[in-house]
Amino acid sequence: MIVAGGTGTRMNAGIPKQFITINGIPVIMHTLEVFRKYDKNIRIMLILPEDHVDTWKRLCIDHTFRVEHELGNGGETRFHSVKKNLHGVPENCLLGIHDGVRPLVSLQTIERCYAGALEKGTAVPCIKIPETMRKIDENGTVQVDRERFRLIQTPQVFEGGIIKKAYLQEYQAGFTDDAGVVEKAGFPIHLVDGNPENIKITFKNDLKIAASLINL
């Protein structure tokens, strides 16, 4: 399940960021290509806001895009987008949920996520933080041990039964990713190694970084 509900506000690009091109190809097409390359038989569902669907279909024609996929309609938030599209997910499958604007996820990261979820029921990719970190509180700032923290990425992979049960919960503002929803439902989250290049394209400089890396 690839969730692509961004509007590109922070890009000031005038179009949704998933449709911005990198090396002549829309970001979201790069993302879908990675998962098809990982497994040509994988079932891919692309979640888009309803008013983005026509644009997407035109882009598929313009770019002769042939990666087979299903379309699902997004919701008010990421939580609602995932929840409304879980009805067709079997309980005995592994469901990976990925940000549409992370086109640089490696095949090795995807494999670690699916293998980890097969073994433990959940698998979430992460990377270490190389910079010094400080915590801000009412008294100022204090340095913290960066080894106790990780940056979280996607795809986040779960057994179908786990993710469907987790999304029976009501929405909370603190749900910023699927791992948070699953954890709140009482399931442990298991971390696996991600890849540092697996950035979430958010700002204009991210496009420059992605363009330099995407064909390496």
C-alpha cells in the first residue's frame, strides 16, 4: 500500500509533490518501480486523494507507465487513508505501507522489512542518527544519548491480522505513522535496518538529492 496524499505545500511547486518529476519521471512512478523490481508479483495499491486520480491517469498515459497497480481513495489524514483501504487485505498476508515520496528505498531494505515481519509480525525500518542531539525543555536544553534514538522510515510491514486489528481504533492526533497505530493497539514494534538514502521528499533540496542518487 503506497500512500501518496501530499499537496506539495512546503515545496511551493503548485502541484502535489508526488507528481513532481525527478530526471523527467514523476516521483511516485519511481517509487512504484522499486517495488515492482523487488517482486514482479507483488500486489501494489496506490492511495491517492480522489481529486488527484485524473491527473495520475493522464501522467500514466503521458509516460507510458506500465507498472500494474490498483487505485484506492485517500482520506482526511494518513490514518484515514490506510483505514479505508484495509477491507481487501487478507489477515494471512504481509502488508507493507510505504510513503509515496520515498523513491530511494533500497531493495535490501524492502527485503529486511518483509523478512522481519514474517518472523515477528511487525517490521519497521530505521537508521541511526549521526549528529549530536539536544532535548529542549522548560529549563533550556540538554544533550541526550543519540544511540537511544532512531529515525523511522517506510515501508512498515505488518501481518494482515495485526494491522487490521490496530486500525479498529479511533483516530488520535499523535498517529503520525502506522507503527504508532499498531503500538497503541498493544503490539510490539520490531526495528530493522533501513538505508540512509531512503529520504522522504519534502523540500526542494530533497529533489536535488534524489535526482543525484536515483540512477546510481
